[in-house]
Amino acid sequence: MDNIDINILKILQQNSRITASEISNRINLSIPAVSERLKKLDSSGIIEKYTAILSSKKLNKHLMVIMFISLESPKYTDTFVKIIQEDNEIVECHYLAGDYDYALKIITESTESLEKILNRIKSIAGVQKTKTTVSLSTIKNNYSVMPNENID
């Protein structure tokens, strides 16, 4: 991967529906060369998927929280994970090292809807301890990582 690939990836992160022709114009590379690079980025797995990013505000989801969870024992993991994966308002779940076992990113409408979600989570068998932190604003929100520039 070189700096041209990185520029293509940056452009795609802004708009994954952009055409090879438009990318070609922006980076001064022929359309066939852009198409070939896109195929290589796809086939190598660097590009995992093309997706739409929905506006939480337009969907009336104005509250984002991080919830930390400790389970009583690893025997509860499978049930916990299954329930978490089924909830659309839990948008991320991370297994942690440290004081808590999991961190959940929850995006919901209001404190009332959050209360229902928290009660559901706290009632899952094996949930021992939770800590919930409300996000006041988002400073940075990248949806994927970028390689370092100036790769040789």
C-alpha cells in the first residue's frame, strides 16, 4: 500500500458511493488504475465493506452512553453476549481487561429509553456490577482506522 492507496481510502471514507471516475479526477490517476487499486484494496481485505452511516439525530437518538459491565463468572458469557447482540440500541460491545469485563456503547432516544435498556441489561443472569457514563458531546468519531501516511 502506498500514499495513492491511502488517498483513495480517505476519499472512500468521506463517500463510499463515489465513482472511480470521480476518484480519478481528484487524485490525477487514470480510471483503470483507480479501478485496479480498488479491486486490490477489496480483495486484500483492507476494505471490509461499503456501508451507510445513519444519522442518530435524524432517527431521534439523542443520548449516547458508555456502560461498563462485570459478570459474576465466565459461565454467563454466552448468554450475555447473545442478548447484547440482539439489542439494536447497543451499537458496540468490547471485551475488556481491567476492572470491568465489557464496555457497551448505547445510543438511544432519551433517559426514559435508557432506563429500560439499563434495567434489561442489569436483569441478565450473571451481571454483577455496572457503571454508566453519559456522553455530553462527541469530539471525534471515526468509523475505521487509517494507515500511516508516507508508507514506502
